[in-house]
Amino acid sequence: MSASPSSSAQAAREALASRLRELRLDAGLHGRDVAALAGWHPSKASRIENAKTAPSDDDLRAWARACGVEDQAADLIAANRSAESAYIQWRRLQRTGLRRLQESYVPLYERTRHFRVYASRVVPGVLQTEDYARALLSGIACFRRVPDDSAEAASARVARSHVIREGGHSFALLMEEDVLHYRYGDAEAMSAQLGYLLAVMPLPSLSLGIIPRSVPRSMWGQETFTMFDDQRVHVELLTAKVTVTQPSEVATYARAFAELSKMAVYGAQARALITAAISSLG
């Protein structure tokens, strides 16, 4: 297996190898037993278990079958496929600027039927106005020391958001109330952004919930994350984008989203919080 340019990718491979080892030990097998059951040369099981050889999908199915845990094969395959892309530093993604990254998401957005977004710090990207997005992306470019093409990137982000007005897509969006008060751009830009939230709330494809500051918490706040159908989750860390594709982990994010949804207010109560935030701008 060739060395990865990302130590995190290698760590993901090693984590998968450790998981395979645990499955073997739980099954009471030696490496040579797994190899025999899978019809491999005895050394192949050792190479896979020590992250020296990247297993194929068929290898992982054979490993799960040998250990009597065929129901875990899908998770193992997803973990293996995502080893390279699970954790990618923003500076690597944005080294040539921000516009190209915005545009790269278009196919994913167009093929996704159901979006679930939890936003703890900024308005979800699909609901950002161009002025708000430009101010936010300019700050990101400055902090990460990448080329500042925030004007072009903001335009691309807004263009990408056409999916909220198209048929065949649905959006369940949650925001912490604090997001309504974190200011990006001047008061006019922020007021326009909040006004846009009010304008899109009636869209039939859109459900917008606000989690009030005062609500009793049954679920702690998370990093901002976006779920694309039940296939993948993007989690936004300060330094990197994490892509989750393992079915069991995707299901955990779905459960977290459901719990966060219970704390949110919708409709008139959500509009009241947004209107109050506009009034606070003076």
C-alpha cells in the first residue's frame, strides 16, 4: 500500500485494520484461519491486518464472512473507501481559492433528494445571500491564508442554491438561535440575510427550525453538519472537512438530527426569533 499524503488517511486505514483484528479475535480465529476460510495465501491476512495491503471490497466481505459478521461488511467497505477522503484539510481543498470548491459540490447537490443541515455558527449555505456569503468567505480566505476570490465564490454558492426552488429536493434545516446574531457583513447585509430567511420559509420544500437559546437541551450542540440523503455526511471542523459514509455513523448523525429537531421551534415561533434578531440590528 502506497503512503498516503495525509496522515489522517493512514490513520483511517490503521483504524480499519484494528477493527478487522478485533473481529478476528472476537471470532476466536488466528490470521491463518481467516486466510484459509477466504482461500488466500496465509500472509495476506497478516498484510491486511497490519495495514500493509489495502483490502478490496471482496476481501472485506470474505473477512466478515470468515468471522461470522457478514452484517458488518457494508460498514467495513464504506470505511475502506473513505480512508483517503474521510479527512481533508481545508487548505488542501481551498489552496487555489474558494470558488472552485463551491462549484465542485454542484453534482452532489443536484443528485441529493433530501438534505438535513444543522448549523451552529453560520446560516446554512443554501440559504445564504450573496452579501452574507461574500463577507463570510472573505474572512475564511483571510484566516486560512488562501487566495481571496470570495466575490466569485459567493456568487457560485448562491447559484448552487437553486436546488431549494426545484422539484425533487427537500430540505430540513436547523439553526441555533445564536446564528441569527452572529454578524457577517454590515447591518444592512445582515438584515437582508435575516429577511431572506423569512422570505423562503413558506417554500414547500423547506423546513426551517430554530433552536432557542433558552430551550432545555436534550442534545448538546454539534459541529455544523450536512446530511446528503442517507448516504453521506459532511462535518465542518476548523481545520478540515470530514466525510462520513459508514452506514452506522450516518445513522448516528440522523439520530442526532432527530434529537436536535425536537428542541427547535418552527413557523410563527421561528419567525418571531428571526424578526427579533432583525430588530436587534438597530
